Amino acid sequence: MDQILSSWKEIAAFFGRGVRTVQRWEKDKGLPVFRPSSAAQNIVFARSSELAFWMESARTEAPAQANSAAGEVSAPPPFPAIFSPAIMEPVCGDPMSQVPWFERQFGFTTPVEQFPNLRVRLLGAPARLEELLRGLSSAILTTPPASGKWSPQEEAGHLLDMEPLWLARVDDFLSGDTLTPADLTNRRTFDASHNTRDLGTIVAGFRSARLALTSRLAALPPESFSRSLLHPRLRQPMRLVDHLYFIAEHDDHHLAHLWTLTRPPQPVSPGPQL
């Protein structure tokens, strides 16, 4: 399970190293550690999944070498090399192995205290989308798969198309009795002609809409995240914090599918052990 590590001590414990070592890795080797924009420099956080990808790239992209002075393993290339095919392919696998979105089951038991973690996931989705699509040709971006309904660029457009619904449901939790239903036919995406649009405009629109969503959430009192309404399709109660988890999982579902659409299968080498 992905975890947010919220101090240098927790980050160091993840690797089984000292604090000074991981601080040096961040400075010299691109260890993915982040700081809230308004916080002091000593306030940091990191996602365990990103740290794991960073460590894995040491096995796949660089030989393990001992540092004669400190006994350290050579660090991998700077983040975001997390999208290296050798790393991602074992995670994504065959695109047919992904559970269809409408078949997903949800328990809706997300602790309210997870809101800061979910906010980071939601804010990071546009950057992950941009990284996945960077450098791809127009032919790859606009060609739908033989077994699928949308091209990679249409998949990106769908993420943008869903933002009004996500924001409307936040307002529903605050002042409504029911959640705004989704169009289960996804007609908006089918009719949007995303393949004729500029990809940069789609990504920028997604980033702007997601920033509006997270800014709206930041202004809410803590008790708002416990408010509950019935999900119209799943027919089970969900709280506002569960709604945010639902959005983050929807992001990841389409980003994972984008990976399988745009990257051919790669042979995987186990590499040396750290």
C-alpha cells in the first residue's frame, strides 16, 4: 500500500539508511522528496511508491556498486525515471489484466486523516499524465487500439471531461441531498473530438481544473470530509473523503491504461540485488 512518509527519519527508515545519507541522495541523485510550498525547508514528505521506483531503477539502470567509504549502493538516475519500461511493465502487465472501471468494488472506508495524502495524489495527476505522453508522436496519440474505444489523447481528454462532475459532487456533499449522477455512456468524451485538439491544451485544462478542485477542498472545514451521501451507481454511502479517493483511483485507472496503450511490452531483467 502506498504511504506518505512525512519526515526525513521516516524516509531514511524506508531505505534502512541514515538521515544524512538520504538527504545527500536527494541533493545529488534526485531522490523524490517534496516540500509544501509555504513550509520550511526541513518539512518534507515522500510517497513510498515513488521511493520504491527510485530504488528499483538502481537494479535496472545501473549496476550496484559499494561506496568504499560508507558502504552505500550507487543511486539510480534522477526522478522521474520511474516511467522506465523495465520498471513499469511488471506493474502494468497485459492491458487486458486491468479490471474494468465499472467492475471495481469500493469499501469506502478511507480515514478522514488521509485527506493530505489524497490531496497530493490529486494534485500530481496532471504531471503524471504529461510525463506519460511526453515525446509521443501524433500517430500514437490519436490512434485508438484495436480492442479499445479511445486513443491515448482521448483518454487524456476524458480525465479533463470528468472534472466538472468531481467538483459538482463536492458541492453536493456540502449542500445537497443526492450526488450528481455520472453519464455512464461518457458521451461528453465521445463528442469532444479530442484527437483534433492540441494535447498541450488538454493537459493544461486538466491541470487548471484539478487546481480549482483542490483549492476548493483546501477551504473546507475538517468536518466536511465526513459528510455522507449515496453513490448513485454503486448504491452505497460514501463520504467526501471517499469521493476524493474515488477520484484518485479513477485517475490511476486511466493513467495505467494509458501506459499499456503507448508502451509495447518490454523484456524485464531482474538485475543485481541491493
